[in-house]
Amino acid sequence: MDKQFQDLYKLNQQFSENPGNLKKQRFIEDEQIRFQTDLPYRPSNMTYFENIMYNRDFSSGAKPRVGYFCNMIPQELIYAFGAQPVRLDCGNAAGALIGEEVLCGDICPLAKSSFGAFLNKNSIANSCDILILPTSCDAKRKMGEILNDIKPVFMLNLPPEQNHERFARQTYLEFLRLAEFLRKNLKLKLSGRNLRKYLKLGQQRSLLVREIQKIRTINPRALSMCDFFLIIQSSMFRPVDLEDWIEQTKIACDEIKRFKPPRKSLRTKLVLTGAPIIWPNYKVLNLFEECGADILADTLCTGAQSCFDPVISGEWTNGSILRALANRYVYASACPCFISQNTRINRILELVDETGAEGVVNYSLRLCQLFDIENYRIDQVLKSKKIPYINIRTDYSLEDREQLRVRIEAFLEIF
Amino acid sequence: MNYLYGILSQYLTPLTSPFFLLGLILSVDIAFRKLNKLTHKVLLPLIFGCGFFLFYIVAGKNAETAKWLGRLNNPLFAVLAVIVVPAIFLPRGKYYKFFLILPLLAIILAVADIISQILASPEKGFHWFLIRPGYLIAAVAGIIVIAQNFLKLDKFRNFTRATVLVVLLFGGFAFRQNYTDYKSMIERRQNTTPDIMNISETTPVMRFDNRLVYIPSAPCRFASDGGYVQGCIMELTQRIHQINFDKVFAGDPSEVSLLAIALAALLSVTVLAYIGARWWCGWICPLSTIGELFNFLRKLIGFSYLKPTKTARITAVTSGVSLGLFSINLAYLYTKIDKEGKFMGCKIPIYPFCKICPGQMVCPVASMADSSYFVLPGMEWLFGFFKVGVVALTGFFVIGFMTSRRIFCRFCPMGMFGGVFNRGAMLAIKKDPRKCNGCGICNEVCPMDINSIQKEMVKTDVSCFDCVYCARCIDNCPQDKCLSLEFAGKRIIESDFTKKMNNG
């Protein structure tokens, strides 16, 4: 395989010496944990997902760990190599502060915060053996180069346009290259049987997520969106046994299916779209929860949308499955890094129809230009369809919480 | 049984007309689209049916009209109208199982006919299954309609294909009409003169030999003992071109009747194509079923298929069109040959396209079971155009199906005829663009490698020229209710990932 990076000006790994910041990170996490524990109507086996998510012991396990960013990296492929995929996107507001020490200040908090985890000695990011990044935005592209000094990095080249006819083969070759990189660096072989097994597990996961979403459209109080996000993210952001996860989610799903609301819910139903919301940055979700609105569905790459599309392969050969992975992870993605935003607008309108939601919330992360620019068209389209719409432009910091609360309460007054 | 068959054929004659089938489907279509009340929906087809019976009886009084209507009659249309159309349009509720009595009855009648013919045959011994075509087609349709209730879409398609393949390939000897018909077949088998013109049943002959209708895909006449149906659309086109029009204009009665029969066949095959379009390719065509076996072999070995490049696809289509047209011209030149069988010094065979068509190489091999003829009748014509053509196309057939699924079907002129009816006719693939997530699995599983379904983000009708209606895209689509197959306004299949996964 041709090398992507030359180690000509390689720098040594450095760690941030800022114990106060680490304390602050833990504090933010604890705040979110406390908020979520106090939520009403939680499934009884929520502790399973919490244990996964709140675990602070990041020592590497039996399997080699592969860290990846964004929802365009095929988890199934990493699993099939016998490795443990861990998504490294980070949502900690304090992490963004130390990320700034290396990255410049004017990039999105997600990148800064994720990079901040690498400056922290005891973090899941540093327990990974190799890293995979897609070229989804400028921050990821350059972060990959910096991270290559620390660990072997593979940059997955994405086509700029989701033109399946023109770029499907190119993407497939790119995925082949990724498989080659994994084989070389993990010194493990790709097992066809494992690939098929995890493909099926992935399909089951999508099916469960779909089912929970369906239940939530009828009965939003059965599971709060925070907990739904936590369940989904525990299967990606931490080392997890997917089979166990599916079993536990099934139990939780059965439980929320049986849920009977004590009285009629008058809470506003909303659809969430926009930038990723990653634990512990559930600021917006918490605010909507508190202000009396239910988010029924989302198009977030860290929410239900991330698992909504299953990988379907026409045949069971490795090549065919790789093609199917490329299709699902690149061409079914609603990320704004691709030229056309039609898919996302279609998805929003479809979700509004499907769930009977009354309004749409756009969560736009400050300094992520892609989401910011797309915002205009979504605004205009929704206005023409007479769907109430609010754009919440904020970053990770918790300081603007009360200002946002005022805005959200004012927005909810419409209904 | 003879008595019963007499009664059935006497009273059900109007049903065997293609116009009845066409009118029935159109009236049901209108009933489903325009009318709301259930009684009205039932009433409109009923009124049409009664009207058509009346019309048929009145038209039957005129000898000339009766002759023309009689030429179009075929049990296939009756079976489609009585068994298949209700199976499509009847609501799948609690009472659907009462309808299934009808196909069951057809199967029982077929079995009874076989038994009665065995008992009636003067000579003891094994004569395969002697059965009248009407009963056989009804029984096959009945089996398929009943099987549909138990099988998943993928299995059901393969089941249909296999069932039809047996009839089309082995029907030539396995399902003869009666004992005398069987004897005449055995007699013809003794004739092993190497001249291809004499092998009357293996080669399509210039006469109407009481076989069934043409069907639009490639039901090859070169299957052993002539297969079960008359042939494909290319055979019919060449047949029409081989008719000596000088004689027709001079009023030669035999030539005129040949033309009349061929035109009637063209009309009924057009009706079938209008109803089924390229569905016949995806579900019925024996050539593609044999090709799918090669494809299955590739899957067994574990090779991933090759995606044909755009150039390869365009080359296949253009060469199919040009070769088809060239052969039809050659067929026309057949009427101009001199006594040595030559035109301008070149030998021109009868049915020139069949001489290069892979079906003529593949079908006899596949149905060799009881055929005593020379396997590859085309070999006698190994010279020039035909020599290169037969080797190249058979190679293309085998390698095409082995490596990149149905690339051959883009070439196939028989399929192109159906493709003309793919848009605007009865079958349509519909897409709800808003539900599409753009994953492209419809392109990935499509044996014809169609991109337009994935790309279309505005229109709802996504059927296109190449589509063979195998419904794999609908079966595999991960978005519930995104893709669907519509037949005359009725939604037959719908993509439903949740249901598919929950059923295992």
C-alpha cells in the first residue's frame, strides 16, 4: 500500500499538563450523568448502557482498538478484522480548551475536543492502536496529519459528490485500501465469516433503532431522547460487545413497548437536525427535555440516523460486502460535506411527515461552516412548507445555556 | 375428460382471446384508480366481461371475423385472465384462500387429464405426460399462484423460473397433446438427415404447427423436439420477413394464410408484451434462467461480479440493435435466393438470426435429456458471418453471465422488444424519492446494473428500458415503502425492510 504520510518532519507526542482542565471535564460528565439519572421513565436495564458510557477505565482490552472519526467509517469491517472500533468524536466542552493548545482556535469544537483527548494521557483516544479519519471536512483532514505523528493514521478519501454511478467504484477501491491498511497495521486477517456476522448484527441494530424510533413516535415519553442517544452512542463511542448490546437493547425495547403513559402528553413534538450531539454535550437535548418538548426523530450522525441505514449486500462475497459498506457509509450519508443537501432535506421532511412532528430544530455547531451554510436552504424550504423552525447556533460551552433556554421557550410558545 | 374439455373449450372461447385479457386488466385498472366503492370496483370488470361475451357471440356469426378471432385464441390468455389476474388484484385478506380453490382445481384437472390419457392410450409403456396445452398452462399457473403464498420473493422468482423452464425446454417431448401427437414426434425423431431444413421440429418451419403462442422473451424453438411454444419475437419477425410478398400480392392462398397467421401471432405477442413488458425476461425467459445458473456458479466459487463499464453497456445495446436489424434484412433476402440457396453468391439460411443466437446453442444442450438430434444445429452454417457470430455470441453469453450477471440481456433483441413497453405500459417501478436515502443498493443488486433508480430524485416512475422487473431492488431496499412495483395501478410489491428482517 502506498503511504499517505511522509514522516519527514515528525513531531513527538506531547501531553497537556493541566489537571484543572481534566477535573472540569469530569465535572461536565458528572453533571450530565446526574441530569440523566433524574429523568423519569427510564428502562430498568439502563445501567448496562450507562456502565459502558461512564466507564473511565480506558486500559486497552484483549482486542486491538481502532479509533475512528465520523460515521463514514465501516464499523463492520473493523469488527471483521477482530478489532474493536471506537468512535473518537468527543463532546466535552472542557476538552475543546486543551485542544486549542495545538489546533488553532477557530475550528469547530468537535475537532478541538476530539484532539484534546489525545493530549490527555488517560483517555480512550490514547488507548487506540490505529486511527481512521475520513476527509469529511478541513478540520478532519488536517487533524489526520497531526495525529499521524502519534499513531498510524489512514485517511479515507470521500468523493465530493454522492454520484453513485460515477464514484461507486472509486469509493470501493478506497475501502479496499482501508482493508489493506487494517490488515497491515493490525497484522490480522479479514475473516469473511466475521464480516457476514457483523453485517447481520449491524442490520439487527438498525432494526432495533428503527423500532424504538417507531415506538417513540407513538409514545415519546417511553424513552427520553437523552437516553435514546445514550443507548445508541454506547454502541459506538466505547468498546462494546455488539451482541450483548443488541440483547440488552431488545430488553429495553420490550420494556418501552409496554410503557403506558399516566396521562395524555401535551408536549410539543419536534424533529432534530444538524450537527452531531455527542455525550456529554447533551445541552440542547436537556434544554428541550426541560422546556417541555419531545424530540421524536433526528438526522444526526450521532443519533438514530447513524444506525438507521442498514448495510445490505446482494451477495455474500467479501468484495460485494465491501461495496455494500461503501454504499451505506458514503452514499447513504446525510453529512453536509457532500455537494448536495437534498438527501438531508428529504429526510427531514419525511421524518416530519412520518412522526407527525410539529416543528424542526436545527442544531448548528458554531464554526462548522458546512452546517451553517446549509441552514439557509433548510430554513427557506421549511418556511415554504409552513413548518415552524428554529436554528440553534451554539458551541460546546455551557455558559449560554440560559440564553438558549429563553429562545427555546419562546419558540415553544408558538405551539 | 374429452367431454369436459369439449364443454370448456366451447363455453370459454371468449376467454382465450387476448382482447378479453387486455380489456379485463384495463377495466380493473380504471376501477382501481377512479372508483371508490367496492361494489363499483367489482361491477365494472363484470360489465366488461358480459359485454365482451356478447360481442364475441355476435362477431362469431360473421365467418370472416370469426376466422380472425379464432386465429388469436390461445389458452394462455384464458389462464392469465382467470387465474393470474385475480391472484394479483384480489385483496389478500381472510377470504383470499377461497380463491385458491380455482388454481387447485386447475392442477386437479391437469392430473386427471394425464391419468385419463394414460388409460386411453392404446399402447402400454411410458409416453411421458400426455396433456392438453390448456390444462398444462392452467396447472403451471396454478402451481405458481399457490406457491406464491409460501415462498419469499427471491425463492418465488427462482421457483417460477424453474417451473417455466421445465415446460418451455422439455415440454417439446414431455408434454405432448395426445397419443398421436406423441407418435408423430417419435416419427420425426427418426429423420436424421443432416440437412437442417429437414429437421422439422428442431428448426422453426414455415408453417403453423398447432403450437402455442409466441412469448416475448426467448423461449427457444431449438430445445429438444421444438420446445413447448412457437418461439420468440425474433423468430416471428424473421418469419414475417421470409414471407414472399410477391406471392401474397399475387393472391397465393397458402402464402396469404401464412401472413395472416403471422400477423395474428404478432398481435397476440404485442398484447403479452404490453401486459408484461420485460417482466417476461426476468421471470420466464429460459435463456436467462440458464444464464443465471452460470451466475450461480460464480457465486459458488465466490467471485465478486464485475460491473460493466458504460462503454460495454452501450456496445451491447448498439450491437444488439444492429445485429437484429441486419439479420432481419438477411431474412428478407431469403425470399430472393436462387435455386442453389444463394443470394449474390452468398448462401443465406432460413431464420438467419437463429443461426447466431446463443439460444440455439444453449437450449438444445440444456434440454438434451431425450433429444436424439445433433446438438448444435447451427454448426452446419459455420461460415463467414455466422461462423464468427455463433462463436462470439455464445462466448459472450457464457462469459457475460459468468462475470457480470445480465450484461447479455442488454444485447438481446428479444428483450429489447419488451423493453419498448417498459415505460407507459402496465408494469412500472415506482419510487418515493423523499424516502430514498441514496444508498445505491438498488444498483448493487440489479442484474441489469441500472443506475437511474438510485439517481432519480424527482419523478416517481423509475422504470426504464433495461429493467427486467426481477424486483430485487424492491426486495433489498432498506427504506420501507420507498420502491414498489405497480401493475395496472395496483401496488403488488413494496419494499419493506422491517418485515423482511423480522421474517428471518
